[in-house]
Amino acid sequence: MAAICDPSNRKLISPASAWEIAIKVSRKKLDLGAPYRGYIQMHMLRNNFETLPIIDEHIAGLIDMPYHHKDPFDRMLISQANYENVPIVSADVQLDSYGITRLW
């Protein structure tokens, strides 16, 4: 994806994404090929990604959000993207119904 490879772009990762990955690893639905502990941090540093902390405004954004998408992790990413006015990199076309910019 060109947007991720472009060094002039900030690359933000939500803790919600790491949380979802940890759950999938623990349920054996995702194999990272390495232990989870340290994996996310190592790849964030290697790829110059930054953490986008979850703040109260992101949580409050969930209150009035329509339920086009039921996944709680994706809903948090949508709220963060909406509040921060940043795009989401995802193949999930359901995100388009929220009026955010989706790249993929």
C-alpha cells in the first residue's frame, strides 16, 4: 500500500488493533509466526508506526454511531478515524458507510 510506504505519512496504530490481534492469537485464529509478546512493538518500531491512544472523545464517539458494523474493534477504529480526521487502511467495505476515508 503506497500510503503506508510513503515516509511523509504518519502511520498510526490503535491499541484496539493490538488488542484484537492478541485475542485472535490466544484463540488460535491467528499465527504470527512468532510469540505475541514484543511482536507488535518490534514491528511498530521497524515500520515507523505510532500509537494513536484511545482517548475519551474516541469512546464518546461510539455513543451515537450507527450499527452498520457490529465488531467492537472496528467501531473503535471508525470512531478514532472520524475524530482525528485520518483515513483507515482496510479491505472492509462496510467501513465506507461511516463517511470516513478508507484506503485499500
